[in-house]
Amino acid sequence: MKKLYLVVAVLVMAAMLVPACTPTAPDCTLPEVFCVGMVTDVGKIDDKSFNQSAWEGVQQSKTDGVADWVQYIETTDAKDYDKNIATFADAGYDAIVTVGFALGEATAAAAIAYPNIYFIGVDQFQAWPYDTDTANDIANLAGLNFPEDQAGFLVGALAAMMTETGKIGGVFGTDAVPPVWRFGEGYRAGALYINPDIEIFIVYHSDVGFDKTFTDPEWGAQTADSMIDNGADVIFGGGGKTGNGAVVEAALRGVYAIGVDTDQYYTLPEAAPKLLSSAMKLITPGVAGLIVAAKDAQGGGAAFPAGNYMGLGGYAPYHDLDSVVPADVKTRMEEINAGLLDGTILTGVSPVKP
Amino acid sequence: MLVYVLGFLGAVLLGTLAIVFFAVLAGKGKGTGQKSVIPPSAGSPLPTPSSAPTRYTFKSIIFSAVDSLLVPLLAVLTAILLGGIVIAVVGGDPFAAYKGLIQGAFGSAKALSETGVWATPYIFAGLAVAVAFKGGLFNIGAEGQLALGAVVAALIGYALPGWLGFDLPAIIHIPLAIGLGALMGALWAAIPGFLKAYTGGHEVINTIMMNYIALNITSFLMNGPMKDPSPTNVIARTPAIAESARIAPLFEGFRVHWGFILALLVAVLIWLLLQKTTFGFEIRMVGSNPDAAKYAGINVKRTIVLTMALSGLLAGLAGAIEVTALNYRHELGFSMGYGFDAIAIALLGKTNPFGVVIAAILFGAMRNGATRMQFLTMIPVDVISIIQALILLFVAADAIIRYIYRIKARGERVTLTRGWGG
Amino acid sequence: MNWKRFGFIALIIVILFGAVVLVGSVRQEPILIIASMLASTITVATPLTLGALSGIYCERSGVVNIGIEGMMLTAAFFGWLGSIYMNSIFGFDKMPSLIIGVLVAILSSVLMALLHAILSITYKVDQIIGGTVINILALGVTGFLNRQLFFEKGSIFGGNVPHAPGTLPIVHIPAQEAVSAICGWTGNSENCQLVAKAVGQVFDQQPITIAAILLVIVTHFVLFKTRWGLRTRSVGEHPRAADTVGINVIFMRYANVLIGGVMAGLGGAYFTLESVPSFEPGMTNGRGFISLAAMIFGNWTPFGAWAASLVFGAAQALQINMQLYRESIPAQWAFLQSSYVVGMVPYILTMLILTGIIGKTISPAADGQPYEK
């Protein structure tokens, strides 16, 4: 018995020796202190996907000296969206970032309830009430969206030009999430644009709960495997860790892989040698940029870009495979990119799964 | 107020009807039910003390209350102490963390309200699992029953006025939505119960399988037939339910709703059912010793089906209440593991309805307070899972707690597991 | 486990494969479809098989273990962590790091199993509670440590996930060469070479997958052909009788639960060291529970559990491959295009099978009961 007490005492003492390194929050209600809070969608902050990218944007604003204090809350259940947003709002935060289309309505409601706080909704249509008339926008709310269909279209075209078997594959999270749907269908459209006869395997991980669909790398790897067994020689993995599993598996099996969201050459070193490109959706700079805009607006500068705000997308450099991709393919990719940007090429993908 | 009382009565009535329905259904199998499906090897060799109906005297209640509260209380404290050490070891401040946790759970009227919001589905789902345990059944399928209950409640909530062509008064609409949602849960759970009683299929496997089936059905409905058709909707979810199907909050401006009160009432009813009625006695008898129950003339098969139906009814209620009182629609992604938390809650409450209520409020408070804890100290919410596991560990292994604090053992053992055979 | 049951299981797998072949044959050689499905069936079944074997050891000795999910998750995390530490911090090469990773995975799972054993055998805690404790604890500990080590700035890896050493390499079994040699003797037709390629695809598996199949055979032998197995089973059926003939019930139960821990540990290692080189909180995604179902389905026999795991594997292969060939599904079968419909097929089938078509499952008699002298 005495031993147990001793162990506990030693542990407590050891605990006291560890310096408490949690910095204390400043008083965010003060006007000179600019605080940014972020509410995640149901999921973890370290999801290596949209939550984490957005958080990196928020952190960047602190590194750049825009924000004095940043903080996040992880949502564990959809019923807590309002509560979590209110936690920041009531603590006097100046800008609140919410991540994910599911928080759209909660964010809009909060923006009306707290007109002095700037809200940034990532992956949310926030032209209130979803119309094109800017007069109806909520002045302190911006919905940050991305041209996922165009990014998907670009890598789809690239995959179609690089395949030797005439078969390409794409492994995605659930198509009930609009950005994922746009990536997947953009990929299909881009491949068909190059070669109408190409065979495309597209599999969405829709048969599990929302909490699992982006966090099932083993399923992603298995699905990529099946596609490769069936002759696919380019695999696009889109959708959090599920997609990452597919990208890494493709690279390990020696076929071309295409990443998603960021330039995954840097985030998935395992896949780097076979990573053709990535369909990019630059959440981090988009969020950081809107936080700067919010601070400017608060300081009486330029007006906050309310309504829908289109972030940057595109395709990542070829990196290690630069010498493998033929020059005419590179030229063609630049042409398609230009065409998509000036509107001469349309992806034909609806924003939401019909 | 009257609306809710009547609504509640309506739900109970429908629930009773469901039970009667299954009783009739199960009763039909009586004739063929003479050959026992219970293998002779199954069941504990000796009837456990808890199987005999206990006489409650004032003294025994006080004694058992002190005894049954002291150990769990110490268990919770020990778990919190150990959790604090874990936080400290990784460099956090345990005092700040717990301050945040308690503030977030009980620190204000709003915090209390949110704790109630979290506790409500936990109470229902915990009761669901507990009732099944009492009957010797392990219902891992509360998750699926809950989801389908929610789907049906949402469907009735938004579509029924349209089907009928006129608006329903709340007094009919609410009980209908809740009742049919609960009925759906009961039906869904009765299937594994039926399979267990009449074919020997394991309820553990079958409820797991039915969780996946329910998930797929729900996803299919949310993405297709039941998807909110309005052009502004981008999410896999149903339309909002009609005003007349919504349960109001208890207090203006707070989210805690009449469902919480209903949950408490249902806990009392379940206790009465288990302790004071013949049906309850049959459940406990079948749960503790099916062979003896059979020789005592209890229709074991029917009891198994009914126990599962009752369990599913409660899980369905959890889902239906979440829809009608809180979310006002069903949405994919809602219900993240209530069914699994419910197992822990039922075990923590030692399958006693009142114990379940306390455990559910404790779990609800921790889940709710975790947000504030994270907000104040950046300590990840996973720490809550560690503390919950430790609480469960110490409550279960009360021998450890009794040893540390030198408390003599007293009272009865609760035996839940009888293997897979019964 | 009887032949009737195996027959039913085989029939189901054939039906599942047949459905895909029917749909996909327009676009792909049937033999390649079958090979691809067979390969992924075997791979997907690996953690399920190992989980079920873990359950068999525990329950044959009379200890119910619903903590397999938690044990696998713990093993997945610590195995991955171990391989990263070895590779990034101690500078080991890929293979030694991975092997140490597998050992760490097994060790961590055995520790969890030890906790379960102490709770359920020594403290006679209700065994379902013990398992639930392990499940919740594993989720909390792995999630918490994953966050602390790899996400928070100032953590050991500076907030970046370090480069994992990769996954265990494929063990090349020269099956393709063998078949192709036979083809050479018999006229070397194109079809024969296709078959050779398909066989090669099925036989090229990673080490844990191969180990799982070998362990099924070993477990069968241990349980039914050795004294150890006889003692284990007697402890699980009639502990008192076993005790009177001098078998140490407590020891046998401890030992078997720990062996179960080894199996679950290997199953956990599959996730992060064989399938993908990364860890994700909660990545076992309920497979521990499915493996319990497989164990019961297989009537607590190793071969039965393996066959049942293969059914679940085949079902996942069906779900993936049905989507691959979605466009070729004829219009009158359009409902099959929905991944939800295909997604529930395996579970409905499992339930149907369990409804007594193939006879009742009978658990070890003393399963779940603590032993008191």
C-alpha cells in the first residue's frame, strides 16, 4: 500500500516539475487585442485535411502579426455548432473561422447575432440567402469557396494524358460533401475532355458514417489496390486520410499518384517519388488572407469581402517527375488552365451532387 | 405544459402498444416454443443473488445507498486524480483544466442547460442498454435503433401534415412523431430479439450487423428520398420538421428541453417496470437464469423479444427526442457513437435506472464541459475519454477502490455477462 | 464447424464474386476480376482473422473479450510510433524499424490484454466491462498521445508528422512463375498466362497477411491437437473439473488472454505497418467488433472464424468493385449502383446465415464466468 502512495506522490511531484507552458489568453474584449477563433467541423484539428489547413491559416495570421491570439474548439457533435461559435463570440473574439459546409447556417445565424465580429466560413456558400444579389449579403460574413471542379478537371486531364493503359482511378471520401463531389466529378470531366473513351474508376467512400469517411486510409489503400489490379495506372486520392491512403498505396505499387488540397509532395513524403501533381485548394492562404481583410475592416480600412469569396485552386508542380512529363503535356496543361480561368473551358460540374 | 404531459402520455401509450404488439407476435410462437433453444450449457450454474426480488426496507435502502454511492464517488475522484496526473505529465495545468471542465459543465445557467442537452440522449440510450442487460442481452445496436428512430421522427415531423393535407395540432403531432420513432427503434431491435429467441442467432452479431444496415439505410434516405429538396440545401439532411412537431425548451433562451424531463420520468417508469411488475420480474429472471425461468413457467422466448423491443424503444426515443426537441431535422453525421457511450453509461450505472441517470449526467457534463476546457487550456478533448475509461475501470473493479480506501465489501454483485450462450 | 457451414460460406463468396464478374466482364477479363477480388478479400480479412483468433484464445479459456477493438487500436498506434522512433530518432533502416514496430505493437496489445486479464480473472470484474474499459481507454490514450506528439507545436516532432518508414514489403511467392512454367509445358496459350498472372496477384501478399493464415492453422493445431489446447478448452468448459484434475485455471486463463493479446497486436500492426504508413485516431473503425462476429460465426473454431472473416472481406471487395464497374450495371439493376444498397448486402447475408440455416453456434460453457475456488 505504501508503495502505491509513494508512486502517486512521485508522479505528482514529477508533474509539478514539468513547467506549465500553456500561455494565458489575453483579454480579447479589449479593442487593441485582435483574437481569432476557429470552430472545426465534426472531426479533429489534426485531420491533415480541411480542418488542419484552415487552422494553419489561422496560425499563420498569428505568425504574421495580424492576430494577437488564436484558439480553436473541436466540435464533437453537430448539435454543438452554435454553442462553440458562441463560446468565442462571448469571449470577445474579433474574427471567427468556421470550417465545413455543415456549419453554414450556424455561422450565418451567428453573424447576424454578433454584427461586430467577422465570420469566415470555409467551404460554405454564404451569399445570403444563397443568391447573387450582393445587397443581401451579411456584411460581416464571408464564405470561402474553392474551384475544386477546376482543380479536379486539371488533374483529370493530366491523368488522361499520362496513362498508358487508358484506365485511371480516383478514390474519394463521401460524395455527400460538396467539395469532394466537385473534385471527383471535375476529375472525370477533365479526363473525358482529353479522351472521351478513357476508362475511369471513381469510388466514393459513402457507405460509412460521416465521421469515418475521411479517416479510413486502409480502405483507401485497398480501393486503390483494386483499381491498380484492374489496370489503372494513375490514382487520384481526394478526401482527407482516406485519399492519402490511396495516394501512398499507388506510389508504393509504382503507379502515378495525384494528391489533393495542398501540394502533397511536401505532406506525403512516402508518395513523393511517384507524385505526378496535386489538385490544389489553397485553404491556408485563403483563410489567412480573409483574416487580414477582417482586421483591416475592423480598423476602418477596406470593407470586408462579404458574400462568397473564391479562393485559389489549381494543380501543383511536377517536382520529381518533371523530367517524365512530356513537354507537350505541360503546354496542354497550361492551355487548359488558362481556358478554365478565362471561362472558355467549362467543367460542367454542378456545385452540389444533384 | 399540458401539451407535453399529453404528448408524453401519448408516447407511453404508443410504446405500450408496441410492446403488446410484440407480445402478441411473440406469443404466436408459443406452440413450437416447447423445445428449448437455450443450450443446456448456457447460463450461470447458480442463480445469482440479484435474481431474487429483493424486499426493500428503509434501512436496506439507506445502507445500499451509502454503499452504492461511496465507491462510485471514490472511483470518480480517483479517476479524476489520475486524469490530472496525465494532463500534468504532458505539461498542462490540471487545475485550470478541471476548472474549465466544471465551468463548462455547471458554471452558468447556460452551461447547466447544455449539460442537460447532452445528458438527454445519454439517459435514453443508457436505459436502453441497461434494460437489455437486465434481460441477459447485450444490445450493441442502440446506435442503429437511435438513428432509425430519429429518421422516422423526422419523417413524421416534416411530411405528415403534407400527407394528410392539413396541419396537425402539436398535441397530436408531437406524440405521433416521438411514438412512431420509438416504435421504429423497437421494431428494429425486436428483429435481433426474435432471431435470438427463435433461431439462436446471436444478438451481439445481429445488432452489430443491424447497425451497419441502419447506417446504410439512413445514408440512402438522407441522400435520396428524404433529402431536403430546397435549392439552398447542400447537406445530406431532411427538411426541417413542422412547428407543430417541435418540443419546446424548458426555459426561454436555453436549449435544454422537455425531453430531459421525459427522460427522467422514463427512468422512473423503467425502474417501476423492472422492480414492481411481473413483466419486469420476468425480464430479470430470464436475465439471471433462463433455465430456472423456463421451469418457472416464464415464456423465455417472448420475454427475450420483448426485452429487445423495450430496449429498442428507448433507443428510438433517444433519436426521436433529439430530432423533435433539439435539431428539428435529421442530418447525417448526427449521432456519433451514442450507442457505444451508452454501453459505458449502462455499465457505470450498474444497469440500475437511477444509476444510469446519474452516469448519463456525468458523461453529459464531461462531454459538454470538455469544450470549455479545450477553449481555456488547449488540452485535447481525448483526455475526457481517458478519464471516462478510468471511471468505468474503478467502478467496475471496485475491489481496487475498496483496497485503496480500505472499504469493506458489502451488498450484492451485479452479474451481467453470461457469455454468449444465453 | 461442419462442412455444411463451410459450404454456405463458400457459396456466399461465390455469389458475391459472381455478381461483380457478371457486371464487370464487359470491361475486364473475368479471371482478372476474380484475382483482384480474391487478393483484396484476403487482405481485408487479415485484421478480422487475427482479431477473431484473439477472441478464440480468450473465450476458449473462458474469458469474454470485447476489447479486441481497443487492443488493435493500441497496437496500431504504438507499433507505428515504435517504427517512427526507430527510424527517425535512432536512425535504424526501414526493415529493422518495421520489425521493431511490429514487436512494439504486439507488446502494447499484450499489455492491454494483461489489463483485461487482471480485471476479469483476478478482480473478477464483469468481463464485458473490462472490454469496454479497454475500448474507451485505447481510444482516449491513442488520440491524446497522437495529438500531443505530432500536432502540438513544441512536441517532439515539432508539430510535423515525421516520415514513417513505410510498409512491410510484399513477400513474393513464386506462384506466377510456377503456373507460367506449367503453361510452358502445355502449349503456352495466352489464357494460361493470364491465369498465371492472376494467381501471382493472389499469392503476392504482405507478411502479416501470410502470418494470419499460418496462425489460423497453428491455432487449430494448438487448440485441438495439443495438451495445451485440451487444457485451455477444459478451463473454458468446466473450470471446476479442470481444477480438480490439477490444471491451474487462473494460469491457463492468463496465458490464453495474453496469447490473444499477441494476435490482436499483430492485427493492429496490419493497419499502420502493413496497409498504410500512417495512423489515424479510431482507424480500426469497428473491425474489432466485426472480428467478434466472425469468431461467433465460425463457432469459436479457427478455420470457421477465418472463413467468416473472408466473407466480410469478400463483401468489402464487392462494395469496392461494384463501384468500379458502376457504369456497366444494366438499367433494370440500377439500384445496385447505390453504394448504400451494396454496402448493406454483407450484413444482411450474415444475419440470414445466422438464422439457423447452418445450425446453432455453441459457445464455451464457462465463457464469461469468473472462476472462484
